[in-house]
Amino acid sequence: MNATKKVKRILHNFDEKDIDYTLLRNFDFLLKNQPYSEKDIDVLIKKTYLERVQKCFRQHNFKRLRLCPAAKHEAYVLYHPKSKKFISFHLHVGGVAGAHLPYLNAETLLFRKQKQNNICIVSNEDLILELILHSLLDGTYIKKKYQIKLKQLVKQKIDWEYIQKALEKIFNKLTSHKIIILLKNNNFTVLNKLSKNAKQYFKSKFLIKYIQIKIIKYAWIFYRLTRNSPLISFIGMDGTGKSTATNLIKKRLDLTLVKSALIYTGRGRNNILPIHSLGKLYFSRRNKKKRINSIQKKIEKNSLKKKIAYTLAAPVFALDLFLRYFFVILPKLKTKHIVITDRYSTDILLMANVPMFLKKILYFFLPKPTQTIYLYNTPAILHKRKKKHPIQDLYRQEKLFQEITRKIKPVKIKSKNVSQTLEEASKAIFDCL
């Protein structure tokens, strides 16, 4: 069963359970039987059907995401292995809202809904209202794809009187008439300029409700500050594709309702302490003088001094990683559904020329991830991918990772190709939601 059929199956279950629903946006792929685009599907229901809908999503193994209760929305996500996609539903309960303020009533939209290919979708008039109001009140402009859809809709037989009355409940008569004229003339440039004033008027018209919602929203923010999202770290030898996998997963999650953050936490860049800058400054000066610093030369020749130098540097790297956790990672853990790091605390254990007992002490004090995903392959294969990296160092890393993985028990993924790595990593991330 592909992702499109899976979505249709869920909507069919809605019908079986006598759930009165209508799709609001991102449903064209269902009508045309096209592949699911991974955009969240907006569904409107009455509050009385919420329990039945929740049960339906649970039966299909969807996971519920925590959203601000002021929005009266719910979000459900499923990783679909066969399609290698995340399927996400955005549930609007009791009506459609902008800035958490309801502007379209569920009963009206459900009464006027239409059915195409056994799927319930909003009427053309309500779709026009929904696209315009969503853009003006929730966004800052009308997206190109919405403009194309609106141009198609205005050419059809439309009950403009109904649209006028619906807009007048939100704005004044003059603004409502202006929106309709601009829409009929496809003047989206001027329509987009109405967004700022439209938001201000809308909030002032429903000021008491807006203040109540703001109180709920700030209470929700305070609640979120007491909890952390899952922290998932990708680790592995050089050449296993950690950066490629994490970047592709971030792009995939951005298409869904899963708010995520991707943070690089390796030793080489994005440091808080000026480690990299000082190193660059030192080497640039050395090259400029065209001579090797005598101390550095001795360190390179004398393995004991080399070990001392690296041992002294290890606590500095650990402190930098500790600061990055509190000033970069932790704020994201309070505001996102999931945080992904490319490398993390195990980088301390991989440092060469540092005594293992010191590395273990430094590692012990660093906060640990919720889940670790270990990408691996043989040093010979990894050396083919990164020929400039010494194969001896890959064997050293492999030996260290064998010891590390015995203790932290990560999700192990053999890095054969990008597609396979992405599929297995996506499933592991979904399990942590």
C-alpha cells in the first residue's frame, strides 16, 4: 500500500465510523490519484467527533504531536516505510482559525462540503475563503500555489454573496468588498499588502478572545520550558554519511508538522569558544613566516609532548561542547518536537592521544541524547568514499566505536547507500516522537 492509498484508507475509516469531516487544503493528490507530496493534510471536524478520530489514528499507528491548546488543533504523524515518507494530518477541531482565533465555523463548512472520488472536500466558496484568510491572517502573503488555485476557482460559478457575508463577519464591509474585487482581478500584489492591516483589524475586533488565547499560549510556552523534546544524535566513523543523512531527514521533516532542528556538534566547527579561529590564526602566521614553530616541531617529534598537548586540549573541547549544549541545543529542545545532532558527545571519546580515563570523565559530565543512531561500515569501504582520510585512523575509530556502542546501545544502521540509510534513520526518528 503506497502513501496515497494509506491516506485514502484512513478517510474511508472516517466514513465507516460516521465521522463528519472535510479536507481543507493539500488534497489535490487524492483527487488525481498522484503520489503523496509529504505536505500535511488539513482536516476539519466537529469537536463531538474528536474521540473517534483519535481512536482511528491510533489504530493506524499514527503518533500525536503536542500543539498549543489555544489553537484547537491536533497533529498526527506516521512514517510509511513502503513509500519512505512521513504522512502527516493537521486536524482542525470546531472551525478554522488564524492567529488561534476562529474565523470559519465547522458546522457551516461541513454543511456546504462536496464529495469527489469518495472524498469530502470543502466547497469552492469555502476553499476561496480558506486560502485567502489563511494567507492574510496566518501568513504574510498568498503563496504562488494558492494564487494558481484561486485563479482557477474564480473562473468557476461562485456564490460571491456568500463570500461577502463571510468576510464581513471578520472585516468591515469595505475591506470585504475590496478583497473580492482584487481577487476577481487576480491582483495578488495588492492583496498581499492587506495582510498587516487585516491581522490588526481581526485581533482588535475579537480583542477579548485574543487576550484569552494569548494567556493560554504563554501558559503553554511555560509548560514547554519544563519539558525537553527528544534529542537524537547521529554518530559514526568518517565517511558513513552522517551529514548527508541528517540534512536529508531535516528536509523531509520540514514538509510535515514535526518541528525539528538540526545542529552540528562536531569539534571542527560551530564552536562557542574560539578554538577554530585561534588554530587558523596560528597556522596562518606560521605559513606567513615560512617556518615551523619550534615547539610544534618538538611536539610532532616527541610523542609524549604530543599526548600532553592533546590531553590539555581535551577539557577545552569538552567545555565548548558543554556550552553548545546549554546555549544552542537546550533552547531548541524546549521549542521543537525533535532535535537532531550531527555528531555529539561521543566525539570526546574519539580524540586521539588522550588517555581513555580522562575522555571517560569528560564524557560522563556531558548531557546524553535520548537516542543515538550509529552509522557504520568497514574501514575499507569508507576509505574508498574518503580517500584522503588515512585508513589507519578509520581502523582506530572502528575499534573505539566497538567499545562505545557496547555501552550506549545505539540504533545501528549499516551505511550502504543514501536511500537505505535515510529509510532506516527515518523509522528510528519516528519511534522517538
